[in-house]
Amino acid sequence: MFGTQTRDVADDFNPRRRRTLWNTPTVSMSATTHTIRYNTGKKSLFNARFMSVKFEDLYGFMVEGNVDDVNVLNEVRERITEQGRVWWALEANKGANWYLQPKISSNEGVISVTSLKLSVLTNTITLRRLIRKGVPPVLRPKVWLSVSGAAKKRSTVPETYYDELIRATEGKTTPATRQIDHDLPRTFPCHPWLNSEEGQASLRRVLGLNYVAALLLLVMKTEEDAFWMLAVLLENVLVSDCYTDTLSGCHVEQRVFKDLLAKKCPRIAAHLEAMGFDVSLVATEWFLCLFSKSLPSETTLRVWDVLFNEGAKVLFHVALAIFKMREDDLLCIRQLGDVIDILQTTTHHLYDPDELLTFAFDKIGSMTTNTITKERKKQETVVMAELDQRIRRLSSLKMDG
């Protein structure tokens, strides 16, 4: 796919001709009083009278929550501001763009110090800790491009590569473009920019995966940067064939997740299995959309901060954490619909990313990228055998007909 021409990675962060997208909107709020049934995050569901507040978040999504949700979000934003000061202090101390320096891999959870410069080791450890606490929104495009490998991937092709792709596909109609056009109106339809003519044109050019691509556009601010982030996701982070017609990659992820749930949360797994509940009913959307359709946008982006730095294991950490956070409630449930209700309500009200990520990395236990890779390979064999058997059965039915 990629050419052989190279250029300095640092050049990717210099001003250059790109399609610039939208500016962050100002926050607006309105409040009305309602009585609804909702989950407080404690051990019971109950009716409560509270103030429902609508407001626009940092990325232009209209959010409706109760007063507690707003208070949590305000606390989170204060922490984001404080975290920003930490980043800027490090910029002053270590030098601008210190995190763009070569870093060592820590996928296995073990960092080798053999023949490494102390500064590189220190920066790697510091960066991992910082990213888990959150990347300031203004730095996200640059940090994501660097730590994910997207900037390096882009440096291997001519600067005109993306523009040439656009020209090559412009005006052409294919099954893929028809599917993209079908998905466009359904992708965050209430977002003002994504629902505009300009937003939909940008999303169409970035080539689909609608919810993931849409959020990347809002964060990265330029189509080309969003495209390269999407490329690194598909080629380096996610399992192969996750978005093909057969969704074979997604089936692999679900099998890996079920095995991990049994190992990391055995009581929950056993209870849900006894009920006949298939966890893929909720987890499929999480993995296909990388939580962008389930979690509040600012929480999703905190998950993505870590995902782009540490790899696919983060998706499993977070999915397991959501179940683990509600373990007591889930163990009391006897109806299948109540399981879905608890998990959906939990994800929709997870405005505190620190709470989620604390569970994900402190309560679940360690996992390595190699562990996930081995599990994927094992499950891929099973999934492909099942798909082959299904194709043979369908062919046999057609012949009989």
C-alpha cells in the first residue's frame, strides 16, 4: 500500500497545506426537571427527581445528564486542566516535543535497560504514566500521531499520497462508497459539524468506519491526520478482517474476550453463562466502535489515549473493567434484559474516565500484547473453521434446492 519515499518524521508536525476542520465549540447549558428511572452506580435502581442538564461537550456532542453527572464532568475537566500544566511543565523542562523522541516498547510490561540511554528509558516510563492520566486535548493530535506510529507510517510515502487517493476515488461509485453513503446520515446525526455538508464530505473522504472515523476527525482536526490514525488502527492495532463482510475478526475478538472474562472475572462469567447470556450482545459494539458509541466522548478519548500508546490489550482491559465495576449488581440479576440495561446505563454515565481506567489497570490484572496476539491466533483457527463449515452447509443447501 505504501511507497518507499521517506521524510523526517518531525516534518509531520510542521504547518503545511491540509484540510482544516472545525473549531471547538463553546459550552452551552439548559436545565429542566424530570422524573426518570436511572442507575446511580450503586447497588440498586430507583426513581429519583433530579435536574436534567443538557450541554455541549468539548467535542461538540450534546449531552444530557443529571446534576451528579455534571459535577463529575466538571471535576474531570479540572483534572484535565491540571494535567495540562504537568505536560507544559515537562515541555519546559525536557524541551518541546520531548515525547516525539524514539521510545522503547513496553508491550510486555517489562522494560529492558540493556544498552538504552537513560533519557529514553525515563521518557518512556514518564510518557506511559502521563498518557494513562490523560493527554490534554490540544496536544492529542500530535501525541497520537507520534505514539501510535501513524506519523512514521505517513513518512514512508510522498506528501501528496492522501491527495492522490482523494483524486483517484473522487466521483466513483462502488459497493464500498454506496455503503459509506448509507452510513453517513446515521453517524452521530445530532452533532452539528458531522451533520453538516462539510462534515459529511470529510467523513466520506476518510473512507468510512463511521463512528471511529467521525471521532478521529473531531480530534485530529484534519482529514489527512484522521486518515493516518485510521490506517494505523486497521493495520497495526486491531485484529485482521474486523470490518469485512463476514466480520471474522470481530468474532475472534468476542471469543478472546469471553475467555478473558472467564479468567479475570470468573464469578460474573459463570453467572452469565448459567443465565444463557451471551456477552457479545453488548461487547460487539464496544469492539467494533472502540467504545465511541457507548461511552461519553471525553471518556472514549481517554481510552484511546492509552490504546494508541499501549495497543489492543487496552480494549480488553476496558471491556473487562465495565463488567467488573458492576459485579455485585450483575450477580443479583436474573433477567437477561436487566444485564443489558445495567451495562448500557453504566457506560452511558461513565463521565469519569479515571474511575474506568483505574478499574481497567488496577483491578483486572496485567495482560500483555503478546498474550492477546496468541489468543487471537488460537481463536482465529476456530472461527475460520466455523465459517468454512457454514459456507459448505450453505452451498450444500443451494445444491439441494
